[in-house]
Amino acid sequence: MPRPKKAAVPASPQAKLAAAIKSARDAMRKDAGLNGDIDRIPQLAWLLFLKAFDGLERNREITDREFRPAIEAPYRWRDWASDPNGSTGEPLLDFVNGKLLPYLRGLIGTSGHDPRDVLAAVFKETNNRMLSGYLLRDVVNKVNEINFASADDIHTMAHLYESMLREMRDAAGDSGEFYTPRPLIRFIVQQVDPKLGEVILDPACGTGGFLVEVLEHLASKVRTAQQRRTLHTNIRGVEKKPLPYLLGMMNLVLHDVGQPNMIRGNALSKPITQISRADRVDVILTNPPFGGEEEKSIQANFPADKQTAETAWLFLQLVIRQLKSGGRCGIVVPNGVLFGDGVGARIKQQLLSDCNLHTVVRLPDGVFAPYTDIPSNLLFFDKTGRTKDVWFYEIPPPEGRKKYSKTKPMRFEEFAGCQAWWLQREENEQAWRVPVADLEANGYNLDLRNPNRPDDLAHRPPTMLLAELVDTEKGILALLEELQIEMSRES
């Protein structure tokens, strides 16, 4: 007797979305105009953006009779994209390249944070890279299958989208920008603990990881529509490069932020002395670029004795300046910031004088694998007065291994020991306290060995030793350049 067939299990929303995204990416692989995920994902991102934005506009039209859509016919997604048998081939390419994208770039808003200005900024440097109008229609049809009217679908899509961002980082290789792992972002946000009503800034926000985590951190505390609008306005980001900016805006839209308060620009481009009280914020959460170099015109925005090409040092000065009195910060820095002297020592002196650097968390190797092996640290400080003591907490490497890797990344649960210690502040095998007087006497060196465990230099991986050697050489080179500048001024 034949066995009865099992009833087919309906595909989950996540499975349906993943299948639609996979089909779209498979279609794009056939197009000669796209070269790998570094091209495919931005192409998919702006199509998803328009689909999601149209869903938000439809919802507003239903709930608000006086609502005027930011995108008008025939440029709305529903007008040109939603019919699977609609325009294709050359007519579709002509419409997208010659009408749709120029229209979006030319939108002008009438007030602050007008969605038209948001759209114009997003599409200013966005182009259609697909050469086949038939393949473009296939991709549009797959994107159209995604229902952004459902909150569950938006939530699921956001997580799928973040996985694509990680893939894009892998495809980009050594681009100087590192994807900040979500567990690390979550730990920083939870320890800084932003509140409703506070203004929260990431001045190097990339694809919006910190901003999205703040949204999720505060979601359960939002009770009214006004609180939600205020929260969306108070979460602010600045991003220098066009591609991360587009992806960040998309990330926020997928998290139901209709008008993301995200600026396309360089946060370092304004003279630091011109940052007024009105520009200051309650909370800064950021992972500025490691090892970047800023041009002379950007360096000139900082005090003469603290000018440097190293991006991380400039962002640290910006953060100190832009925090309100009583404000709080969690920032990722490379090891070179801890042991740097010269300009670096002067910036750390300012940090300890102007702020309370209460905690330095020393991260294990490989947290940013595969992008860099440079050892990294977290600085937590607030603007409540000068530093008296600095607590150091060393998170041990994964059990049985020397470092994390791309295939075995750090998990959020591995911050549990540090989070439990955070409230008690007692010395143990991972934690120790250093009076600020000792740091001042030692030239503001924060690269301190854990006194509660023996030195295991012989067992440290060669990649870590080489990375520290490179950081040391960079520090020496920066000192020589500084000396050269001072000598040229004297002559």
C-alpha cells in the first residue's frame, strides 16, 4: 500500500524573500554590465529602495488624505515596475536611464528632511548598470514579489539585506572600510544605553549598523507615534562615500524610517572650532575608518598641534568636541590609538582632560576578520569631567583558539562576562584599574598589558605581532613627519 504523501509545508516569509532575492541576483549574473557582487548589490539596493519607498507612500496615502507623495506618476514604482508584462527591453532602459533616474536626482524639497531631498541625495550618484532591458525586467519582477506593506516582511528583508552587506564587503576586498560585526555593535549600544529623547550620532555611519541597532534597542520603549517620529529624527548619521550612503539609507528605510536623518558628506570637513553648541549631541556611537588618510585641507580643520593624516585620530577629536556636556560615547579604535605618541599623546591628553574615559575594552584578535588583523579596542567615555581612573577589560580569545575568523566569528554571548563585570567594577583576571596619574606619567600610553595574567608573547600569532609592528612603524613615521613640519616652520 503506497504511503500517503506528506502535505507540503508552506514556505516561510524568510524563505520566500530569500528565494526572490536569489532569483534576482541570478538574473543579474547574466548581464554584461555588472561585475560581481560589488556591482550587483548596489543595483539591487536602489531597486529595493524604490519598491520599499512606494510601499511607505501607499500606506501614507491611506492614512492621510492630505498626503502628497514625494514621487509622482509616472515615476512611482506602481506606475512602471509593478506590471510583470510591462515595458521591457530598450524602452525600459530608455525610461530608467533617460527619465526615471534624472527625475529622482532633480527632486527638490520644501522643508527640512523633506523626502524629496532624501531621494535626490540617494540617487545623485546612482546609476543603472544593467545593459539588458530584458534582464532588468526580470530583476524588477522579482523585486516586485516582495511585499513591503507587511511589517514582518520588512523585518525579514532587513536581516537578509544585512547578510548581503556582509557579502558586498567580502567582494570589495581591501577597500579600507570594515563591516562592523552586529554582535560588537549590539554590545556597544547596550553599554552606552541611549535613551528616548536623546540625539544619537554616528559620524562615520557606513551602511547604518549602529543607527539600526539603536532603533531596535529603543523599539520596545516607544509608546506613541510622536515618540517614534522624534526617535527617527534624533538618530543621525554622516557618510562620506556614495555607495555606503545608498546602502545605509536603504537599511533605514527597511527599518520603517521614512525620512532617514542621514547626510552624505565628510564629517571632518567642518573646522572643529565651528562646531557650535547647537551641533552637539547626547550620544555618539561609531567605528571610524582604520588607517585612512585625510587630505591637507581636512587636516587644517583641526588645531595645529593636533593635525594628522590618520583618520582615526581626527574622528576622536571630532567626537570629543561634538559631545554635549554629560554626553556619552562608544567608539572602536585600532591599537595604534592606544600607544601613539606625539600628536596622538596630545589628543589622548585632551580626551583624559575633557572627558571621563571610564572603560577600555581590549578585543580579541580576528573580530574584524577577514578585513583586517589589526588589534582593536573599544573606548567608552562621557563628558562629565576629567578622568580619574581608567578601567581596562580584556576579553579573552575564543576557547581552544587564538583568534576569531570569517567562518567562526565572535558571538554576542561572548560579551556576557564583560557585561556582568560592568556593573560591579572589581579587579579580576580580565579587569584592572589604572589611576590617571600613572597614565600621565607614562606619556598617555593606553596600550597596557593585563597585570593579572602572565605575558604570553611567545604564543601570540605572527599576524598579530606583524600588525603591531606595522602600527609602531606608522607611529614612528608620523613622528618623523611632524618633526619635519616643525623644522620647516622654524627655517
